[in-house]
Amino acid sequence: MDSEVLTAAYEGFGLVFSWPYILYPIAGTLLAMLFSAAPGLNSSSLMALAIPLTYAWEPLPVMLIFGAFLGGATFMGSITAILFNIPGKASNAVTLLDGYPMTQMGRAKTAIGSAAAASALGSTVGILILIALIPFMRVAAIALGPAEYLMLAIWGLTTLAALSGNSLVKGLVAAGIGLQLAFIGYDPRTAELRFTAGMDYLSDGLSLVPVLLGLFALAEVIDLMVSGRSTLSGRQHQSELSGDVREGIGAVFKNFFLFIRSSAIGTVIGAIPGIGGSVAGFIAYGHASQSARDNSEFGKGDIRGVIAPEAANDAKDGGALIPTLALGIPGGSGTALFLGAMMLHGLTPGREMLTDNLTLVFALLWSLFLSNWITSLLGLTLVNPMARISTIRTGRLLPAILVMAAIGAVQYRGLISDLFCAVVFGVIGYLMKRYDWPRIPLVIAFALAPLLEINLHLTLRLQELDRIDFFSRPVVLLLLALTIINLILPAFLGRLRAIRRLKK
Amino acid sequence: MKLQRPKLRNVFSLTLAVFTAWMLFDSLSLSRVAAMLPQVIIAATLLLIGVQWVLDLGKRRGIVSGTEQSPPDQQAPQLRFLLSLLWIALLSCCTWLLGLVFGPALFSFVFLRGFASESWLLSIAYSVILALVISFIFVFLLNTSPYEGVLPGMML
């Protein structure tokens, strides 16, 4: 790493931790936490509000406060996902898969402890990787084309085999349904309307937020009402809630290599523009499940199912800044708004940003780092009051959860139809749960489908025009190898387990 | 009653099959480019649904050797399921008609009194606080108007 980068990193660190600039990341983090904990709100709405308010500010405070907005929102969404099965953001959706079952098992504190540790450490890994990659950022981002994106989507889909629970066929059907649901709306190449049944609402396709709210939050509400449990955790008193924050933190270190791999996955996925944070968590979850010797507890309260997505979700924030700063291509809605704020202050992404304004870039990164740690530490102190909520009587909690879900669905795009859509998916989600159809493959396939379809068309077209040779691209070959490993590994591990059983 | 449960399970599988078949039928009217990937996925899904159907049949009849019998389904609390749907439908209707401030507040009040059998005082206080919190967040904090519902517009 050249000395210019190290000097800028040192100067940026000094700026963030100097008075009065330290106040900006702290205030930004607290605001982001508040917004991400409130129903229907997220850091993107906060950033949209902050852009006009910070118009007259100097570039440095803007970078500091936006860095905090980017990093401060993720973990609070994980707390609501773990305790109430309601993800704060789409990227927190995967945390609920094992986090919520842990709450039901009375291990809410353990889940939150491991989420906090994985989150803070994951962001640190992400930022360290980003710093190390800064000299190579421009070259690496340009190297990715449709063929690589296509292979990335296929690689993500192959992780579904490990997430299918007891029945691979059911998992594949659920994935097929997820892909089909994603095909609804305009075809990306010909702009033909597909599968809308004449409904205007479906022209733009189904939105991920109401689908997720329905499949997980509303489905669980229905399940809770049908089960007749008196409290969310089934326990009456807070003292009965077992689980230990320290055990949760310790679990991250016990699964340190999984944590590192998940953080690396998060950073890489975050660095790819347009994929979005939710994919990072899902792919890390799939990897955790697939690489585990015994993955039978995934989806039922396995702590590794919390660590992997949390590490990836927070590491991806660092990764998402790579294309934003290097190419001006935002990785998601948050970075898109951040890009808008940068432009308003005359900061142009690209080579100029990475040479003339490198100190500002590092100030942003340290602010992101600080906000992730503040969020995790503050979040941990809020575990007890928040965990107590799981012992409140179901009858009192259900209206709040239902209303949060309704507000989240309606306010996301301002469409009441999204609420009706969430209700439909709530019923589907409940029936899937009741009849042992896995919901995770459906959601992953739904999230990956646009990436798959758009890049399939682009790759085929480029191949027809002889503009690319699919099998001569190194990243494609690497992803192809990973895909083959994904397909072979479950069978190999299954056979290995069978042999071990026979030997015993 | 024991015979009725697998039928419900089959109804769900059948619904998935019908949805997938409809998608396949609908895709026939599309151009080759637009239908290419959907048709491949849909056909594969339909095939897999068929495989699952056969597997389910085999399990029930004990034909498939070496596979465990699926555990007997728990008794379906059908009434509670229907009731939960009614409550969610009520929330949707209240929100649709009265908007995001008053709809959820009214729903909470009815739910707390009707489902949770809470006291009048708690139900009213809960609903009022909920409406105030939502108003505070959207009107004062965000300076945006939340969804207002169709009823106020009709009355004006």
C-alpha cells in the first residue's frame, strides 16, 4: 500500500476523532438508530431529509454525518428482526431466519449479543478490506461485466440447495416460485408486460418489502394467533428468558473463520453495484449453511445463521462505497442518496475523489466504522428493555406488530396496494410454514431473479455479437468453480456423513 | 378428520401447481425473448411440483421405501386461522378507509377489546398513543403526510 493512502488514512482518522467533528458521527448514528427502529422509516428516508438540510455545510461534516447514516441503521433492524420477526430493512430479513427462532427458544439475548459482535467486527473487516482495496478499486470495478453478474446470480441460486431443509424438491419448487414472482411486470429487454393478470399494480413487479413483510412478519402473526401462545417467547417473565450476551459475543469468536468468510462475502457483494445489501446477507447465510458440518439446525435457531448474515450485512457497507467512490455507481439506495449529497457539495466520484480528496474518503470510512461500533454497543445496552418486550402478552403486542408491518408496507412506496400484497404473502407464508415448504429459497430466488435475467440477456447478446467470450473471463471461471463446488459439496458432505455413520 | 388434513396439504400444493400452470399459459402469448427464461423456470417448477406430489403420495401410502413417514399433522385450528385472517383483513380495511393514523388506531382499539379482552382504559390509551406516535413521526418529524385513506376524500 502506498504511503499516500496511509497518510490519508491517518489524517482522516485524526479529523473524525477531533473536536467538534466527533459530534457529527455520533449525532448521525443516533438519528440513524432512531429512524431504523421506527416503523416504516429507514436510513434512506433520513438521508433524503438530510440532503437539503446539509446543503450549506462544508464537505467534511457532510461526509461524516452521511457515513454515520450509512452505518448506523443496520443493527437496529436486526434487533427488531430477532425479537419480533420484523426486519428493519430488507437486508435484516435473513437475520430473522435463525434470530427469531432463538427468541422463541428464550435465547434472544444470545442472538442479539452475537449479532452485535458480528455486526461491529464485520463492519471493521469490511472497512479494512476497503482500505486495502483502494489502490485497485478502479481496475477491479471496471473488470465486472454482465457475464460476471450472471455467474454471481447463478452462484447465489446454487446456495439454495443447502437451504431447502428436509426436502430438496420443496426447496427447489419454492425457489422456482420465487423466480416466477420476480418475472411479474415489465420484461427488462422487450418491455412487454408479463404475468400481471391485467392489474396495474403488478406492472412494476412485486416489491421485495411487502413480500418479505408478508412472508415473515404477517405469517408469524397468523401463526402466533393460531398457536394461541400467550407471549411471544411462550414465557411469562423476563427472568425466564435464558440466553447470555457474552455467550453470543463468544460465539462469534468460536466461529471466527465463518465470520471472516461472511465478512469477505459481504464486502465483495456490497462492492457490486445494484445488487443490494439483502443479497449479501442471504449469500453469507447460504454459505454458512452449506459449509456447516451439521446444518440441520439452520432456520431453527442456529447461532451461525445470525453471525454470518450480520457480519456480511455490515461488511457490505464498506464494500458498497467502492463503486460509489470509484465510479459514481451506487451500490444501493443509501449510497445513491449519499452520492447525491456528494454531488451537491462539488465532490465528484472517480479518480479525483481517490486522489485529491482521499483524506475526505478516509474521514467517511472512519465515520462509518465509528457509527457501526456505537450502534452495536448502544444496541447491546438496549437488549434488556427490548428483550422484555418478548414477555409482553401477545394480545397487547400483536396490534403493535401488525401496525408496524402495515406502516412498513404502505409507507415504503406510498401504495395501499402494498399492504394488500403483504397480506396475501402473509397467508402464503403461513401455509408454507404449516406445510413445511421452506420460505428462504423463495425469498433468495426472488431477490436474485432481476440480476439473473437482465445479465442473462446482456451476456447472450454480447456473446452473439462476439463482444465477449464467456468462458475466457477469469472472474466468470472463478464463480463457475464456486458454483460447481456449491452443487457438489452437499452431496459430498452427505456421503461423508453416511460413511462416518457406517464406520461408527 | 385425519383424512381431511392431507387433503388441505394437497390443496396448497395444487394451488402452487395451478399458479405455475397459469404462468406457463400466460407466457405463451409473450415474444420468444421475453418468454425464454420464464418458460424454462416455470416448466422446471411444474415438473418439480409433480415430483413432490408423487413423493407425498408415496409417503402417505408407505410406498417409498427407506423414507420416514411424515409426522402426523397437528390438528388444524381452522377457526383460529380464519379469525386471524379476519383481524388482518380488518386492519387492511381500517387503513384503507381511514389512513395510517386513524385506521391502525381504530383497529388497535377493536383488537384489544375484542381479541385480547383488555380494559376500556388500556384499549383507548393504547390507540390514542399509537395515533399520536404515528402522527408525530410522519407529520412533525418527517414533515410528510402519511397515507390518508379513502374515506376522508369521499366525505369531502
